[in-house]
Amino acid sequence: MASKDVKRGLACHWPRFLLIIPFLLVAWVPFYNRLEPTLGDIPFFYWYQLAAILLGAGVAITVYLLEEWITPTTEQGSTDPDSGIDASGTPGDIL
């Protein structure tokens, strides 16, 4: 039973591995530690870092949206057996 939970957890959270991409873009400094090519008189070092930040934000948004799409949502009005309040936030009958 525990092995199914681990497999399900990895299947639900695989998009988090995409967060490695922005890290790898900036981790290898000798790749972008140079001045040429310039982009509008801005050295490569600076515009590469700005592009990495924007790409990292895009990857983070993508990971968030993928996890929201993959993980099942609870139905509106379903009750939690530990509390007397249903998922809609209104108090209900305690079972």
C-alpha cells in the first residue's frame, strides 16, 4: 500500500523536476561570463541573467499550472470526517 502512495506522489509531483531548468541555466557561470554578443549595448552577461529570470518565472508558472491540472480537486460540499464543516466553509450537520 505504501509503495502505491509513493508512486502516486511521484506521479503527481513530476512537474517539480522542471524547476531544475532555471537552476542549471545560472549554475554554470563560465557559460555566460562574457561580454559578447551584446544586445543593444548591453553585455551578454546581463541580458542572459535577465532572460534566465524571466524563463525561471515562466517555468514556475508552468509547474504551478501543471500541478493544479494534475492533482484532483475536492468536490464542493464534500465533508471532512474530522470536522463538522464541509468543504464550502459553511457549518453542517456533524455525522
